[in-house]
Amino acid sequence: LFSSARLGHDGLILFDESIHASVHDGLRALRAGRHEKFRHNDVDDLRSRLAQRKDSGPVLIAVESAYSMGGPFAPLEEFMAVAIKHGASLIVDEAHAVGVVGARGEGLVSRLGLQYHPGLFARVVTFGKGFGAHGA
């Protein structure tokens, strides 16, 4: 997914420090851009890191909507506002939210009405958790 964003060498991926290990694996395999973590669910830390950027390449912010180990939801509305302000886009992993969050199990992005938000690059839905279709 990260490689499809066409980051180039001046791109940046900021990721929540508590994001799933598979994202860390994907970032290690990525041959473009840089990646840095920000404090878990910390909008101020994310905002600060974006404000300190020196280059002008594309920026992706990777978060989970619901974290499996601790259970908190990400502050997606605030993350979206920060992303838009700084010209960045979000990738939201909804593996632990789709199937269980929202009136019809559509996940946190849909529950908050953010599925068409201009700051949303992609939602990742593996169907392996809430739907129990396969391991993920």
C-alpha cells in the first residue's frame, strides 16, 4: 500500500508508535521516502512533526482506527484536520473496527462520516478480525 502512494525519495510516512507490527515490516521493505513514528494517538506530537518538516515531498500518516492491544480509538477527526492543514493524507487500518464498530459494523471511519474526507488516502480492511473470514 505504501509503495502505491508514489512517495519518491523526499516523501515521509509518519506512523503511530503503537501500529501493528506488519506496518513496521512494510516500512522496512519500502525503498522510497523516510518513515518516523509519533507518540500513540498524540495529535500534538503529530502536528509538531509535520510543522518541523523541511522538505516538501508527499506525507502519509498511518494509524489504526482501533488498537487491539490497548483498545483506544484513534482521534481520527483531529488527525484528518491536521493532515489537511499540512497537505498530508491518512491511511487508516480498520482491521479491528470493521465488523464491530458502528451501527452496521462499517468501522470507525464510517461511523464518524469520514469515508469521503479529502484527507483520507486509504482504509485497510482485512476481513480477518470482525468478520472472521481469514487470519490477518
